[in-house]
Amino acid sequence: MTAKEPYSYVVLRYIHDVLTGEFVNVGLVMVVPGRPLILTKSRKTFGRIKNVFPDLDSESYKRAIEAIDRGMKSVQRSLKSEGLFKGDRTAGDYARIALPLDDSSLQWSPVGAGLTADPQKTFDQLYLRFVSRYDRPSERRRSDDDVWRPVEAKLKEHGVNVELEPKRIQGNTDAVEFRHAWKNGRWHVYEPLSFDLSDADNIKDKARRWLGHLSAVKIGTTEDVQVHFIVGRPQNTSLEPAYRNAVEILRQVPFDNKVFDEDQIEDFVNQIEDEVRHHEGRTLQ
């Protein structure tokens, strides 16, 4: 029988409101002094935390977690190079080197302890029990290509014969390439955008990037361009306000532009069809 060794552990908690004391477990540190061994893991994603605390400051959380990870790696390096381990130290002692006790939103739990014959297996069981137990499998999020596929099918169904090609629009200092474009005196460019993203910040940031990118390209371009966006909604209905905000951001793009929701696919395809038919009619005259 494999001999069991003592271990200790602490759980890293994100405390959203120190007054109410509500928290979510986001990490784990386990120490097996007889090896010597430190095992550590923290939650890098924050979708579940945002579900519990929608006003989570995502950037601050990420920076704090990254700082703790760096601190724990430094502790592990010191252990190997300087023999940091002392028999009377617990996981809490080593964890507090990376994150001292203070009034921040990340705090260590009281120390737990036990015996293990397989440290990695025990660590994985503890992480599942305390951190990831209630995680739901991540839903497949729709891509930009997923938003565009129904458009292709509708164009074919309508018998619209137009060869769409990539088009690069060049400004003084920047350029952007659209994957679907054609020209009939002016360039018509079509861009599918999926806003089926994990949280409100990501949704709005994607729209802001397009606004900023096209604002830069507008400076110095000589192209006559009409931009058409067709946008996909998030599956999470609680993100609907962020989605509507993203649509309004896109409407600020400094080109002649139109934004179609994916529910307006018929209107979107009809506009393409009208433009193509008009061009064909002029060509035949």
C-alpha cells in the first residue's frame, strides 16, 4: 500500500462585496511538504463570476489573478532554488507570500488539511469540489462565418448571381479588408459580425474595434464605399442591452453604412438583389 502524506490547502475567493461577504471560489493552492510540492491553479475565465456578479470589473479581476499567478510561480521557483519549504508552514503561509492579507476583493480561505497517496489526484478533486463544481459546459458560440452562411443560402435561393470578392480599403495610416464585396461604380462591402460573445464588455469592444478601425481608414481613402453589416445576436438574452449598444456603435462608422440584424436577413438579401438587378439593368441599356 502506498503511504499517505499530509497536505494542506487554501482556496482563493473573489469577494464581490465585503459588506455582504458574498464570494465565488476562483483558485486553489495545495502543499505537500514531504515531497516537497506546491500545486496551484486559478480561474482565468470569468463567465461564471459575471453570471453571479454582472458588474464585475473584468479587467481588474484579470490583472489581480495574473499578479497572484506570478507570485505563486515565484514561490515555486524559490522552493526549488532556495529550499523554501519548512515543515511547519502550511499552504496558507505560502499563499500569503503571493497575496498578503489585506482588504482586497481576493482573499484566502482558512487552511484545510488531509492525507494523500496521490497529490495530483487529490488536488484535482479539491479543485473540482471547491472551484469548478458548478461550472456549466461552455456553449458553442456562433462565429462570423455562422452569421454569413444563411446569407449565402438566401442569395442562392433568390437566384442572385453576383461574384463577391475580398476588398481592401486603404487609408493614410491603416487598412481594412472585407471578405465580401463587389463594385458597380461604388464598392458595396458586406461584413457579418457575430455578437454571440461571453459578456457585455466583449460585445461592445468588438463594435468599438470596428468603429475605430474604419474611422482610421476613412482618413485618406479615395474609395467610394458603402458598408453593410449583418449582425448576430448573443444567445444569452441578458446580453441584449449590450447587443443593442453595439449596433448603435456600428451605426457611427464614418462611411455610408447600414446595419441589419440577422432577423432582417430577407431585407439584407433583398437589398443586395436590388443593387445587383439595378446594375444589370444599367449594363444592358
